[in-house]
Amino acid sequence: MNRELILVDRHDNVIGYGEKLEIHRQGKLHRGFSIFVINKNNELMLQQRAFSKYHSGGLWANTCCSHPLRDEVLEKTVHDRLRYEMGFNCDLEDLYQFIYHVTLDNDLTEHELDRVYLGTYDQSPKPNPNEFADWKWMDIDKLRQDLIQNPNIYVYWLKEAFEQFYQATQNK
């Protein structure tokens, strides 16, 4: 199975493929996705990344995030990854995309065109212990405040994506 990430330009046109760690070392723009799952109580399911992750270990993140791989169909990949990481699946709505660029720990750079999906789910997940250290539901308004008060406990892309996610969910 080919495990190459998809390199893109700023308009999401495919310009090549590459190995995940090398792309993050070089800071090349590539596709990614972030899944935000909320419940009927207006809480977001957060996961604490496994401490063994190649970057951002131990930080709190949105429900699920990953990269589509070469020759994968994105709509299938997002559901497969949600099942793999959190042990459940739900309908997902494609909300928006954004680009971010940040230097991370371990001399890695995340430069990603990130597509954001929204799902709803009201049960407990069955997370993959290789992917997470912990998980929790957090009130969206409290999370909005905590991202400002305690930014160092959250992954960069959650902080970058949150306000647009917040506005999209408040208007529903």
C-alpha cells in the first residue's frame, strides 16, 4: 500500500507526492483533514494525542485529524480514519478548508491545506490507544475561552481552525 502524502499548491491542485516525515521536515504544503464531532449538549469531542506521536504528543486536539494518502478517496478516508482513531463513525459535513504553516517540535514543519469536517455523535468513543492518551467532551464556549487562556496545551491546527468552526456551528 502506498503511504505517500499528497502535495498541493495553494489552490489544492496536486503537484506531487512524498513520504510523510520528509514532507514535514521540508515543510511542503500537503493535504490534511480535521474532524470536529459535537454532541447534543454543544460539546466538542477532544482527544489528547498519544505522547509517542512524531509531533505534538500529549497536546489536546479536535476529534480526529490526519492526511489523505495518494490514490485514496477523501470522503472514504475521513470516515475510515475516524473509525480507526476513535472507534465510531457518523455523518460528516464538509465545512471549509484553510492553510496553515507552523514550526513544530522535533524540527518538523506542518504546512497543510486542511479540510474541516463536522459530525454529530452522542455516545462515548472507543479510541485506539496507539493514537490517543485521553479524550473528553468539552463545552464549545468553554473551549473557546480555554484556547486563549491555555494555548500551550492544544495543537496548533485546533487553535487555527477553531474560530471559523465556532462561527459555522453557532449559525446552525
